[in-house]
Amino acid sequence: MAEWWAGLSAQFDLNFIQKDRWLSLLRGLENTLLITFFAAIIGILLGIIVAAVRTTYDNNGENMKYQKSIGYYILGFFNVICKIYLTIIRGTPVVVQLLIIYFIIFANSTNDILVATLAFGINSGAYVAEILRGGIMAIDKGQFEAGRSIGFNYLQTMIYIIIPQVFKNVLPTLLNEFIVLLKETSVAGYVGIMDLTRAGNSIRGVTFSAFMPLIAVALIYLVIVMLLTWLVGKVERRLRKSER
């Protein structure tokens, strides 16, 4: 037992204490959280725009078509763009999207963190858009008619009546999407970004000891995900109480 403990202590010292290698994990964690946070913001904004275009076309497209309004063709054009975006993003792996954005679209950029944030934000936006669209379409159409009956136009009805109900319904699902986003950022190392996963792997490459650094990375992810899962559960319980 003493020998096992001594060996474990030696491995800990080699992988984390010597040359302050634990700082690599700290910097990697900082980059991971930074990318995740701002990618989530981009994903929400992009998801709201795409969901708004798609649901507006679904709800008003037929009426606008019969009225032969120019707005119908403009809305239809943006609806097609949104469909193409959703098809491409949801139909290709996030790591391939990251490589294309990093090595092709922003090949001359020197800000790796910004490029990765855009890549993951664009990817997340497609899934957020479908979550929000599903939430909007699940709202009873009588809610739209109620908004019209009190003098609201379509936009006002969405802002003051529909959107608050949608966010209340889809908030737990959105939070789960952000948990997935956090774990997806682990592929940022493919383009040389020192995220948490790459930091652990870099320590392994120097010390030739895989157990300690990789287990440490897994435990850090696990703790963060458990905290976020606890937050999701707390939000869900609070939402259930507010419905009573």
C-alpha cells in the first residue's frame, strides 16, 4: 500500500507540480470556458434570428402569398437561407466545420480563440434555432389570435406573449444544449488551441504518463457538467413550482 501511494504521489508530482504543469490545465480550462461562454451567446442570438424567420414564414407565409406581398418573397428568400444553414450545420460534424472555418474561411486570422468561438457558436445556433422553433410551434395558435385581438401586430405578439412562454418551456433544453456545447469544445485542440483537453494531452506528451493528466481532464469536465446539471434540475423544479 505504501509503495502504491508513493508511486501515485510521484506521478502527481511529475505531471502537475514539476515545472508548474498544472498551470497548463488552468490556462486550458480558462480557454474552454471562454470559448463555451461566448459561443453560447452567439448560438442564442443566431438561433433566435433563424427561429424567428422560420416560424414567421410557417405562420404567415400562406397569407402573404395570397396577398402577393413583396415581403413574402423577401421572407421566403431568408427562409431558404435558414434551411440551407440548418441542413449544412446539422448534417456535418462540428470538428469538420471547425477545420473549414479555421483553415479556409479565416485562414489569415491570428486570433485562434475568436475563430473557434465563431465555429462553435455557428454550430450551436442551428440546434438552438430548432429548439426555439419547436417551442414556438408548440404554443397554441389561440395565443397569436389573442394578441391580435388586443391590438398587437405579429411582432408585438411574439415579443410580449409568445417568446416569454417559449423560453419558459425550452429553458431546460437550452441549458442541456450548453452542456453539450461545453463538451464539444474539446475538439478545439484540432486547430492548435490550448483548451483543457489539449492541455492534458500536452502534459501526457511531455511526461509519457497518460493516467494522471487525462483522468484530471475527465474529472474537471465531470465536475463542470455536474454543476450545470444541478443548475438545470434547479431551474426545472422552479419552473414546475411556478406552474402550480
